[in-house]
Amino acid sequence: MVESIARVKHIRVTPQKARRVVALIKGKQAQEALAILKFAQQSASEPIYKLVHSAIANAQVKADRDGEFLDEQDLYIKNAFVDEGTTLKRFQPRAQGRAFQIKKRTSHITVVLATPEVAKNEKASK
């Protein structure tokens, strides 16, 4: 009956590259997702690994606060998505006095963890 959210903003990874990594872990068990991210070769996997780990810690704190028992093996990734953050605009000098614009994109990544009971209760209430 626990649901936790973890967000990270302004990560210097393009949203397109981060979405590929997030697609690997959607719907998976949290511990399995950590194992996948640990060995994924994409550079976006490291901040997402830390984010999932933080979401697990958030769930543990929330369960302790509410006086509930939480087994970390029960947690799964209910939702994970990547939004586009601010774009840093830089200029590189080119030939004959011209300037070439470089867009350094950032991402806002959100991970929602839940226990299976939360998902069953939501379906029952609809």
C-alpha cells in the first residue's frame, strides 16, 4: 500500500537518450530494474539508477512513517517518464566570422514506485 515518487531535474542527458533507458525498466520490479541499470552501457543509466535507488529509500521512509511493513522485493516501477528540461544555448565560432549554435539539452526524470496492492486498489475503485 506504499507509493513513492522520486524526481531529478536538469540532468545533462538529452531526453531522447534518457527515454531509451527508462523504457528498459518500465513495469519491472525495482530490484530487477537496478540490476538492469547497473549493467546498461548508456550514460543515462547512472543518474536513473540513482533515482530508482532514491525512490526505494523514499518508499521505505514513507512506510516507516505510516507504520507499515515494506519488503523492497515487492516494489515495482509503476510509472517512469522523461520530460524535456531547459536547453542551454552555446555558440561555437565558425569560418568567416560566423557562429554555430549548440543546444545542450537537459531532462527532468520522474520515477514512481508502488507495491502491487496499490495497483489492485486503484483498479477496484474505477
